[in-house]
Amino acid sequence: MIQYLLIIGVLLPAASAYGNVCKREVDTVSGEWGFDKCDENGLACCYYIKTNGTHDVQTIIIYSHNFNNGAYIPNTHCRYEIEIDVDCEIAACFAMGFGLEDGDMIRINNKDIKMDIRKSKKGVAPSNFVIPSNKVQIDFESTSDEKPDTAKWALGLTCKPKHEYKSICEMCEDIKEQIENGPDKDEDVVKFVS
């Protein structure tokens, strides 16, 4: 118990001013603050991403691991727990070069919505949509097959004020360039945008 309290006491002050991202691995006591890659042997990873209730961060962009340097890693199982400002719903915006391979999947869910996204036969990105909540869980799973360089994805999650009309098309167009620019560093999987 003391070990858990020590870890929490050390990690909590390490959060950034804009938001924090905590990655935890299955069957370990400690977590790390930062943007760590998934284990190539397929160990589960989980990122808890919270904007700290500040209005500075309006958008979170999630990138598949290895986004800038080729394809995502085979046999990956990741979860992203997202929580943004309570006065927001989440607009989900997909990158145009959204590429999943056969058998790979992204699942978006919370108490109101459950959606599985798989490879498109036509090679097009899924439609953008609004999640009627400020919290969502995103799971990503890939098979053990080798992946071509086109196997990468990016998903922007931006604030849609709850009591204000905003077109999903306009919101996603506003962040399209930032999504397509890719992560700031090759090893990053999450980018905060003000």
C-alpha cells in the first residue's frame, strides 16, 4: 500500500499545464507520464488522457504508434480513456489517410455509443460524428500479421460546446491540417491543441 501511495505522490505533480497523459501497463504497479510506445510483444497498454478542465486545450489528437515512421505495430492492444471539459461533447474527426488492415479494429464507446471501425473496402475514412458526452473510451487492436506502410490512423477529438450549435464538418475542417501534420515527435501518440 505504501508503494502505491509513493507512486501516486511522485506521479501526480508531473502533470503538464495543458493536460496529462498517463500510460499504464497490465500487471505492473507503476505507470509513466508521457507518450510511450506499445510493447511489440502485444502487452496491453492504456493511456488516460485528461485536459484538466482547462479551456486552453480544445482538441486531443491520437495517432497510431509509428505514425511517422511506417505502419503501426502488429499484435497491439491499446486503450485510450479520454476526458475533456465537462461543458463539451466530443466531436470525433478522422484523418483522410485512415488505414486499418484486415482484422484490425478501433472501438469507440461510452455509456451512449458503441462503434467498431474496421478496414473500409472502398479505402475511405469513417464519417465524422459527435459523441454526446465529455468522456469516451477508445480501444485499438491489431492482428499479428505484418503491416504495410499504409497501416496508420489518426483521430482528432475536439470540444463541441454542449449548448452551442456547431457543424461537425466545420469543426473537423478546423483541425484537419493539424491532424494531417502528424505528431510533434515521432514517438508521440497524443497531441494537445489549444
